[in-house]
Amino acid sequence: MFSVVKVGGSILRSTEDYVKTAAELRNLIEEGERFIVVVSAAKGVTDKLLKYLNSSSKAIDEVKEFYVNAAREIGGFKLVKRVEEEVSRVSSIQVKYGSVNPAICDYVLSIGERLSKIILRGALDLVGVNSTELDARDFILTNNVHGDAEIDLEKTEPRVSKLREFISEGVIPVLEGFIGSSPEGFVTTLGRGGSDYTATAIAKILGLEKVYLVTDGPGVYVANPSIIKRVEVIPKLSYSEAYEASLHGVKRFNSKTFKVLLGSKGIRVYVGEWGKFSTVIDDNTGDEGPKIIATSRDESHLRVSIIGEGVYRAKYVVKAVSSLRDLGEHVLGLNVNYPRPSITLLFKDEEGANEAVLTLYKALLKGDDT
Ligand code: ASP
Ligand code: MG
């Protein structure tokens, strides 16, 4: 049995990070794991490409510089040439986001992942891992909602099944996350954080047991670590809790990552860093009760949400509301999102919302009633 390893952009900040990542992948192979690699763009690259689409030509130069450097350091002349060719195709397009065809925008955004894949493959060569570079556009078929495409699981299945052949021959397939192709044959993107979605969709299609989402922290924190210092990582979530968390902004997960798993059986998603995947997401609903306090924003409110199976029950709602008694005037309202596993409190200001996170964390997650 093999797995999917998704390499997140947060751990790809320099050329050296690509080599480190390749070495970690080699370690996994030495431990007996066999897997498909799904790779994100390097950190900050997608944001820069969006800036480029908003008419910043400097942004595309920065993307080019990063990947050309990496290509030079890792693979030499041939790799540099490939990177330069890809970038020049993009930089010759006169773009203004919104004013150009959405398919062209997706084409521009797709080079972040495409170049990242080329570099990672070069790094795998360097550390002696037998890998092959595949084009996600040939494997991941989507609808034509550019910028937020959904993977067509049925159409994708026969394509993705071919990945098994590489694994059985001892070759590691490397493909881009975040991108696919539309029925019209244009490149599509899956929305921010979409690489994770590529990884879980592949696992779902192939019935795999394990997906590793490799990121720059030990897992999913129970509350925003910038509000609560030394906050714990949640060891276990159900698919529906993870889906709910993604809807409330946790870890900027793309919600389709977990939506695609709802109702599945036997796929375990490990979130964390190399050697320390402290959060496991699976089909087991486990214990009822609050697990995560999340913060997000809509147009007019700050939202603080309590996520966990069964938290819409009166006893949890009462406990949450009574713990916030002293914050009375800051609280604007309460949504019980039944039958989804969350409740949401609405705040008018950040001060109140942050205070509420702290209070709820103590009252609901630490069992402290004071
Ligand atoms: N590079 C894309 C993003 O930043 C996709 C991903 O990283 O998952 O949103
Ligand atoms: Mg990214």
C-alpha cells in the first residue's frame, strides 16, 4: 500500500529547503514508505503571481529570480533554461486581474506549482531518489470554474490509477497540487490551499490509507497561536470536524480538502512536520465536545467558532455563553450551526473576539470554570 505526501509551500522557502525536502522523502523511502508526491508552489509565490495579475511586473521578476536561482543551484543549465522558458511565456502576457480571461489567470497562477515541481524533481535526483515528473493537467480533471475548480472524481479515476504503475516499478511520481484541467482543456486552479485538496482527492480515488500534509508546524492548533501562546495541537479530528474547521479559517485549509472525504472510510490524514505528525484526521467521530476555537471574519463581523462533534448541544452552548458573561457588550450574536459540528459567536471588535478566544479556551478546552 502506498500513500500521498503533500509538500506544502510553507516548508519551501529556499533552494536549500528543496534539498532538505528531497532528503526527508528519501528517509521515508528508506523506512519502507511508498508514495505519490504532490507539491505546492514555494512560499509566497502564489501571492506574488496574484500581485502580478494586479499589474505588478516586479512580482513576476521575483518569482523568476527565486526559481532560476534554485534551478541553477540544483540542476544547472538545462533546468535554468526550462524555468526561464516557462516564466517568459507568462511574463509576455499583458495581464490585469479581472480584465483578462479567467483561464489565462489560472495559467499564470499555475506556474508557481509547475516550477516548484521541476525544482523538487531536480532535488530528488540530487539525493538519489528515482522519481518521475508528471503534469497534473494530464491527471486531475476538473469542472471549468476557474480559480475555484472542483475535481471530477469519476473522470479523474482512470488517469490517477495509472500512478500505481510508477509506484510498483519503484519510481516516485511527483506532480503539482492546486492545478488541473477543464473539460475544454485549459488549466484550472482549485482555490487557495488547493494542493491539500489534490492530495486528499487522489487518496479518495485510489482508496489509500494515508495522506501526509507536510507543513511548518506540528499539526492543527486548538486555537490561534498568535492569541494563545504555547497552545496545544489537537491529536485527532473527524473529517466533519476538519471540514468545519476549514470553513472557519483554520490553517487556511481549502474546505474541499475535507469535503471530498466526508463519508469515506479508512483514509487517515496526518498533518504536521517531518518526524512529527501530531494531528490525525480520520473517519472516526471519536469523543463529542469542543476541540478547536477558531477565528475568522465575514464582511461585518469577527467570528469566533467552537468546533467539535455535538457542540450544538445545549450543555455546550450554555457553557460557552455563560463563560462570556463578562464580555457582554462585545458579543453581538450566536449561531448554532446545527447539524454541522460548530457554534459561532459574532463580535464587533478584535479586542472582544481575542478576549473571547482566551476565555473559551480556558472554559471549554482546559475545563477551567473560573
Ligand atoms: N500555492 C497555492 C496557494 O498558495 C496552493 C497551495 O499552496 O496549496 O494557495
Ligand atoms: Mg501555498
